[in-house]
Amino acid sequence: MRGIAKWAIIAAVMLLAVIAGNFVYGWTAPGPLTREVTIVIKPGSSITLAAEQLEKGGVIKSADAFVNRAKIFGATSTIKAGEFVIPPEASNSDVLSILTSGKTVQRMVTIPEGWPSIMVQERLMANDRLTGSIPVPAEGSVLPDSYAFDKNESRAALLLRMQNAMTKTINELWPKRSKATVAKTPQEAVTLASIVEKETALKSELGKVAGVYSNRIRQGMMLQADPTIIYPITKGKPLGRRIRQSEIADVNDYNTYAMVGLPKGPIANPSRAAIEAVLNPLETKALFFVADGKGGHVFADTLQEHNANVEKWYAIRRERGEM
């Protein structure tokens, strides 16, 4: 009898070892997925609800087995909400690590510097991974940058983050403004920055262009910025042709060829760098600038110098067949 009892104990131990081995193996063994999939875990989901979703998606074989093993092998882990990429043959252990890592799929939308709000609205509305509708936001209210968003996030929520980023930037930069700035209010700073942004694509020129326009405002000169002529016509979109003389002479709230001082509001969404340039303009005597044919501008202190620079620019354009 003792021999039988001994073998019974050995058999029981062996059986438990097999069960334990299968339990561990089931946690680390390759999973059933044959291709990469994405899984969206909703906010507030428990590990049980997530496991049921994983089973339906073919990521794991058994929700109950996953939960039981997770309670032992991942006892301190908490799953996160979001969209996750699950690779082929991911084990139960791999899946839990992915869901607790917080490394969700990063979807990005980029708003280029100097884009008008109508193009911001069009870009967000064209993105089929966002939901809901938005109106054209207030001009100058969006900070150009790249923004991450979740699948099926509302366009309104994403736009609000973009606008909050601009508000935060203004609140940070305005108290640091120099005495040289001509902006009397944060709104004036954004308005002038939007003009500076549209006038040059070179970061290295922002400070000097801001300095030129600051000089003109101090001296009561017209800003005469071409982008302010275009804005009432296209709401900031590219004009696609040369500006007409009638448009230069048109009197409206934006055309700085027909008014002294700033237009009624921004003509685009300026970058942080452009706002900084306006609040801390480069000290210069220059009052004029014109394209140099190489992507930048040549600056002049006097009208005589400027006219000579303009003639050089016209010569370059004639050589290119643009005139």
C-alpha cells in the first residue's frame, strides 16, 4: 500500500508539473495571429472586457485563460486605453506588455507655419480618421505644429488642442517682449507675426523682416505687404496669379497698400518663431526689402537703394521668363 501511495504522490506531482508547465507555456507560446492587427481599447475597459475583445479579434485563443494568467504573471500591470498594434504570433505575455506600455498608435496631423485657417479646417475635415465637423477657426488662433490624435477623435477636440497651444504660447511670450516691439496687445503681435510669416520662408530673416515692419509702423509708413492684398480675395490661399493694380488700390480692412498701420486681424496662423520675432524685432535701419532670387531677400535703408534692388529682381524674373 505504501508503494502505491508513493507512486500516487509522484503521479500527482508529475500531473501538477504538466499543468503548471502548460499554464506557463500558454502565457509565452506564440499566439494565433497570422498578420499584424490594430486593437482599440476604450477608456475605462477592464482587463476582462479587453480580453473578450482580444478573443473576438483573434489575438488570443481564450479570454478566460488570458485573464487567469494575467492575474498571476502581470498582477501589477494596468491596461491603457488607446489604439495598439499587435504583431503576428504575439503571445499572451506580449499582448499584455503592449496594452500596459501605453505605446499607442501615433496618428499625426501637421499644420504648416503660415497656413490660413480655411486650410486648417480643410485639412482636418479631409482626415477620415477624425469625426464630427468644425467651422473655420478664427484666423491666427491655431499654433502651427504636428499634433497626435487618436482614431475617431473628434475634430473639435483636436482643434481645441491646437488653439490652446497658441494661447499658451502667447501667454508665455507676451510678458517677455522687448521695448522695441510695436505690438500694443497680444492680438496685434499675432497680426503682425502673420504678415512677417507670409513674407519670408527663412527663419533667419524673421527678425529682420519684423524689424523693417516695426520701423515702418513707428514712422507712420504703410506696411505695403503683398499677402494683405491677397487675404480678402482668397482667405489666405495662394492667389495663383499676379496681383492686379485694381487689387492693390482696393480699400478694405486688410490691404496695407491702402492704409497705415496693421490690418484688422491676422492673415494666417503664425509660428512661435514669427511671434517671437515681432515681440523682439531685430534692430535695423532698413525700411524696404525685395526678393533676391535665391529664396531670401535683400534689404535697403533708403528708397533709392530699394529701387535699385527691385530692378535687379525684375531682371532676374525677366531672365526666368516670368515677366
